[in-house]
Amino acid sequence: MKKFMEIVEESLKNVKELLPWDLEEKLKEEEQPLLLDIREPYEYNAMHIKGSISVPRGILETACEYNYEETIPELVESRNREIVVICRSGYRSVLGAEVMQQLGYQNVCSLKSGLRGWNDYEQPLVNEHNEVVDIEEGDDYFTPMLKPEQIKQ
């Protein structure tokens, strides 16, 4: 049986990663990448990078193709566009980016360290009302809060 991080490590052999400061530079360019946040809706609503689109990991495959209720036309039509897949810590995004490559996306990568790293780099995040989120609020939000029963003794 493989563990989650073993699967992520295997996927990293096929997926490029982009560091937060590199994404910051790309967002200054005229032709910006499509920012694809694959976290759950409640996570996206709490805070995300302005301009990113929300497609939860659970519906990613069907959002990438026509003829599904989850279809996101902008995403379907972006197979040749640069896409940066984003999650909380940079692990789910690696898995999502690999699936997108399997679906024919040519220029997709994962944001290394995810939004946690983006916030640590002191880059702006907004909430569901497009209001800027305070960096300290981001620090609190991205700090893991494991319950005792979630920790192997």
C-alpha cells in the first residue's frame, strides 16, 4: 500500500512546479497563466489568489471536458495555455496537474508550497467578497490543526 506522500513523489517525476516568487513574476506579464484552485469551495471562499478559478479536485476531470454538468468552458479551451494548479500546500495540485497532463493539457504546473507558501511569501489573497485577507489571518488559516485522533501515536 502506498502512502499519500509516496503518490505525490511519484507524480512529481512528471509535473513541473513553480515557486511563489516565479508566479508573482508571471502575474506581471501581459499574457498571464490561468490560475486553477482545486481546493474545496469552503477553502476557496475563505481565501484565494485574485483571478483564480475554483474547480474542486473532485470534479477536475469532468470540468476539463465538454458534455458534463461540471464543464468549465474556459478550462476546456485552455489545453495549450499555461495553467498553474493551486491547493493549500502544493500536494493536491501536483496530483491535479498530473491528471490534467493525462487529459492533454500541454503547459500545466503546480504551485510549489501552495497557498501556504504564497501567504508566507506575503503575496495577497482575497476572500469570497474579493476583500484582501490579512497575512496573519492567512498564517492562522494555513496552520495545521490536527485533532489527537488524527495523529498516529
